[in-house]
Amino acid sequence: MRPREREALQDWEQYRKATAKATTIDLFEGEEEQRARVKQLSADFPAFAKHYFPHFTTADFSKAQKALFREVLRPHKGNRVLANIIHRDGA
């Protein structure tokens, strides 16, 4: 393994461990509770992000961010929204 690859792997392992440590898992959650949680969070992206990525979402999302989430996550609409953003920003 090359030094750059070894360093990248070490960085990934640090990131993976930090994410696992920051994300709580309820070992006693029942199957029904899990289904209800997944259903609820699937319909609400800000709640999903706060639940699964609490170490990244330390503040509330703005109205503009929430509107963007709704547009991007709308079926058959998200790709067009992202394409327009990328085209507009020149990325």
C-alpha cells in the first residue's frame, strides 16, 4: 500500500470511528418501533439528519435549506433542481 493510500485509510478509519461513536443505537428498540421511526424520519429530512448525524447537525436548518430539501427530495424533481444549481454555480 502506498503512503497516500495508507494515510487515506487511516483518515477514513478515524472518521468511521467518530461517526459510530457519535451515533446512538437503541439495542432494545422493537421491530414496530423501528418501522415507525424509519417511516417518520423518511418523511422529514431535517429530523432524519438530526437523528442519524447529530455530530453534523448542531444547529437548526434555515427556511431556505428546508425548502431546498423539499425540492430536491420531491420525486422526479430533485435531479432537475440539482442540475440547475450545479449549472448556475458553474461546478
